[in-house]
Amino acid sequence: MIPLSVLDLVPVREGGTLTEAYDAATGLARAAEDHSYARFWVAEHHAMSGIAGAATSVVLAHIGNATNSIRIGSGGIMLPNHNPFVIAEQFGTLDALFPGRIDLGLGRAPGAGPELQRALRKNLHQAAEYFPQDVVELRALLGNNPNLPVHATPGLGSNVEMWMLGSSLFGAQLAAKLGLPYAFASHFAPDHLDAALEIYRRDFRPSEALDKPHAMAAMTVIAADNDEEAEHIATSQLQAFVRLRTGTPGKLPPPVRGYRDSLPAPAKAMLAHIGQASAIGSPATVAASISAFIERTGADEIIVAGSTFDPEHRVRSLQMTREILSGKSGT
């Protein structure tokens, strides 16, 4: 079975607190480690009341202290929000604290309106144009070149594993050119998945970091004892997605039975569209969906996403998913 990893948004529940969200994230990371998941990634989002991963490197330090061996990293850092030197220092620090365990996934999408751009003191759309150069600079700062005019300390000579993230063709092209591993955000943007993977594999150039392509694809995965219960649990994530896409994001809501049936046709179509990269259901349903997705994509690794209102439901889902794909569930 190919490696499985975990993507966590560090969701803040309705009626919940930030402290509870961070506690749930560490509990989930421990469960992922216990069940032999390869990585635990946290995504950077800003000014969203339902997502607590904005200070990504700080959250990763918290998770690193709560775990022992699982790789931890960003899925991803939106580099246009930052300058490469500061990110090199932050992730160089993480590498010194948790040697050999740090991934740095990088994304280009600024994802911010004018108010957030002012708060970040950045022209994010202009910064996004410099993304390729910034990635190259960041890689140099984390490398072993002592002749750089300024050294990131920590950072220089670190063992951070850099990844390129994407939901379009651009990231695939850049990952191939730089010889980096590539992760596609198919769990929320599946449109260009097949074309991006084809471009990445076709144009890949070996590098010091990687001698052959390594592609990871994201899926929403929620496993439960039966299809009906899994669908019920998944409605928290589905509600959050619909609210985000309709401009009314908020904290993660409790599940609602029959949620899909209550939606207007456009919202149903939107959920059906992203559902092509999801596995929600009983062990048999999840096994079939993940197997079909792997066959379709040829992915070298799968990273599973999917927030649940009750954190224990996601812990149980991770356990079941690992058992399903290891052939231990009896399905």
C-alpha cells in the first residue's frame, strides 16, 4: 500500500475555542503517528474564524512536541504572504527542534482580499508573480552554500524537505522544473488533477532532492461503520465548504442529517464535483473509492483531509482508513 498522510486545517468548532482546536490537532497527530501515517500537515489560512492554523510554524512546533516520529509540515505555506528569509529561519528552527521530520510545502495562491493584504503589508498579487524566484531563493537559504551573502540562522544546512503544492498546472510545471515532490489539492479543486500529474511526470528534471517524480494527491476521507453514519459525520465538512464558496465562512458546524437533500441544485452540483476526490462511507465504500482514485491518478502517496465536528470521529476515521488499506478490517 502506498503511504498515507494527513492534512489538518485545525478546525475551530461552533461553541468551541482555539485551545480546544489545538488540543484536537495534537490528538489527531498522535493518532496519525500511532497508525503509521507518513506525514501530518497543517495549512496556512488567515482571518478565518473556523481555522486555527494561521501561525503555521508555531502550530507545527506544538504538534512536534506532542509526537515523536511522524513527519510534520506545511500544506502549505503561502509564500507570497512572506519573505523567503523569514520562512527559512522558521523552518530551520523547526528542523533543529525536530531533526529529520520537517516538510515545507509551498503554495502560490495569495487567497486574500484588499483588507488582508493591507494587514500583511503586502501586495500579494504582485508577490505571487515572484513566486518561482522566491522558491529558488528559499531553497538556497535552506541549503549548504556558505557563500551566500547572508545566512539564515537557523536554516543554512538544514534537512527540510521542500514540496511544491498546487491546484492548477502552474505548480506542476514548477515542481517538475525544480525537481521537487508535488502535492495536488484535489480534495477541493479536482479540475486539473489529471493534467497536472501528467505534466509533472512528463517534464520532471531530477535534482539533488529527488531523482524521480513523487506525486501526492489529496482526498476527503471520512470512514465510519456504515455509509449513512459517515455521510452524517461528513456534513460538517460539507457545510463548511458550501459556506466558504458562497462567501459566508465561519466555525465548523455540527453535522446535520439529510444535509445534501436540503440544498439547492447548484450547491448539490458543487459537492458532487469535489466528491470525485473523496471517500466517505463504510470500510467497503472507502476502500473502493480510494483504490479507484489511486488507479486513476497513479499517486505515489495519498494525503487525507476532512474535518469532523467531534474530533474523536476523525481519529476513528484515520484508524479505520489505515486498517482498511492494510487489509485488517475484514472488508
